[in-house]
Amino acid sequence: MRKLVLVALLLTGITAMAQEKNRKEGRRHMADFTPEQMATLQTKRMTLALDLTADQQSKLQEMFTKNAAERKAKMEAHKAQRESGESLSDDEKFALQNERLDNQIAHKKEMKAILDDTQYAKWEKMRAKRGKHAKGKERQHRAQKK
């Protein structure tokens, strides 16, 4: 009986480590894409979810490409700053948060201009659902760090 419990615990541990490794590899894989590739995938996901027209697809592709390029540049700058050991002052943190929120407001306005009313409502629901899911993962990640 003791051996059976030990084997079960070992298998559970191995499975958990393998899943964590796969999740980390998946994140790295997405980061390796070019901004154009990320924008294409994002546009296709939106097309499937919202049944977009060709005109809407081209507008979103352009917007997503621009956003992905900006995001990638900011990630590189943040990575370089983190590797150099520099930390942000409170004013710099405030400025970054303020800029991030301004970008979100602008993104929302652009989406409202591109999508029709039903598509926009559905996009809002998808966004809210994704936000709740991301917050749960963030809490889980913080708990694992402790």
C-alpha cells in the first residue's frame, strides 16, 4: 500500500512538472514571433470569433501590427533595464501605468470605430472574460513565487 501511494505521488509530481515546462515553452514560442505574425494570428482569431468583413480584417491587421511592434520594443527595453539592475522610480512607474491606460482607451476607441455594435458587444464580453482568466493566473503565479 505504501509503495502504491509513493508511486502515485511520484507520477503526479512528474506530470505537474511536465505541464509547467510546456506552459513556459509556449510563452517563449509566442515571444519569438514577429509583430506581423502576431498580428496575423490575432486578426484570424478575431475573424473566427466575430465574423469580420475583409475591410475590418485589414484595418485590424494594421492596428494589431502597429501595437505588436510597439509592445515588442517596450518588452526589449524593459528586459534590458531589468538585466542592468536598474529599478524604476515611483514617478516612472506612474508614467508607465498612465501610458498603458491611455493606450487601452485608444485601443477601445479604435475597436469601436472598426466593429459594428453587435461585434463590439461580443468583443467586450470576450475581453472581460479574458481579463478575469488572466487575473486568476496572475494570482496563481504570485502564489507559486512565494
